[in-house]
Amino acid sequence: MGTMRDAKTPDPARRNERSREAILNAAVELVGEVGYARLTVEAIAARAGVGKQTIYRWWSSKGAVVLDAFIAWSGAGGDTSLPDTGDIEKDLRAVLRATVAELREPRFDLPSRALTAESQMDPELAKQFVDAVLRPHLEATKERLRGAQKAGQVAKGIDLDVAVELLFGPLYHRWLLRTAPLTEAYADTVVDYALRALGPSEPAGARTPNAPGKRAPKGARKGGAA
């Protein structure tokens, strides 16, 4: 009999987890439906089937709820290490293409734009967003570039923090301002340009006669005639 009673006893931890999941799902759904500006804690509570006080027990604001919902959806906090095939160009193309795909995903786009806007007015939320979502990926990219330095694929002495910004800055600029379509081809171009700037300097005399910046020998410009 004791076992039967125990089996029927509600599990507070499981109930709390179900409520938390319902709240996070409601926040993502409502951001997509009404936008962040019109989103309210009351609406989230109603959609999730919980009391408003339940939300405020775990989160301080609607921005904090949306941040946690975004983290749960995006998988932030998981393994952020970059692929290492030994080819830094190939690896960076894979990472930036994946970033483009994520930025174009509707379930990512709306909450991320909302958090970006809200963080301009809330420094604490901005710090949480950067620390939980952005920084792990930026640090992983920096570590991969450090490995490329050791392999001689990236110049020594490069400021790796700036190097990471060279890679991701253009993507976020185009995504945030919608200045042009965000495509895989654009990601590849960013990698190409960035590695031209970050790559090791060519030894003196390494350029071919027709390479930019060096004039071909006089005779070679006329079919090799002297």
C-alpha cells in the first residue's frame, strides 16, 4: 500500500520541469506571433497554463524568459568546438555556413532580434546574452585560429579577437540591417577575404611574374621578345 501511495504522489521536480518547458515554448511561440514589443509576461503565463507568479519566481523579466527560451532552442551550452580537418579555410567555411543557416532560421531570427534590441536597454541582459550564446562560439573560433597559427596557416602576431570579428562581424551586420541577402556564397567570400588578411606573409620574391603588385619582365610582355 505504501508503494501505491508513493506512486501517486506528485513529483514537484517533474512538475516544475514541465511548467518551465511550457513557459519557454510559449515565449518562443508568442514572439513569433505578436513580436517582442507586444509580448507580455501575462500572455506567456496564459499560453503556458501557469500563474504569472510562477514566471516571476524563475525569471526577472520577459527578456530573461526569452533569453532562456532562445538558449534552450539553440542548444547553447553544448559542444562549441570547431571542426579541425587541418584545412583552416575548409573549417571556417563550414562554421560560417552553419552560422548563416542559423541566422536565417525563423525560430532563431525573431527571438535573437528581440534580444539584440532589448539588450541595448538592459546591460545585464546583454551580458547574459553574450556570455551564454555568443562568447562560447567566438572563443571556439579563436582557439581554432590559434591552432592554424601553429600550423603556419595564419600569421603569427595576429590579434585573434579582431580576427574573429573579421569573420563574424560581416554576417551579423548583414543579418541585423538586412542590407543584402545572407547566403552561403557570402559566407565563403567573407572567409576568403579574411584569410587573405590573416594568412602568413609571402616570402620576398615568392610572387609569380604576373601576380598583382609585380610587373612582368619587359621581354615577357611581348611574347618573350627581348
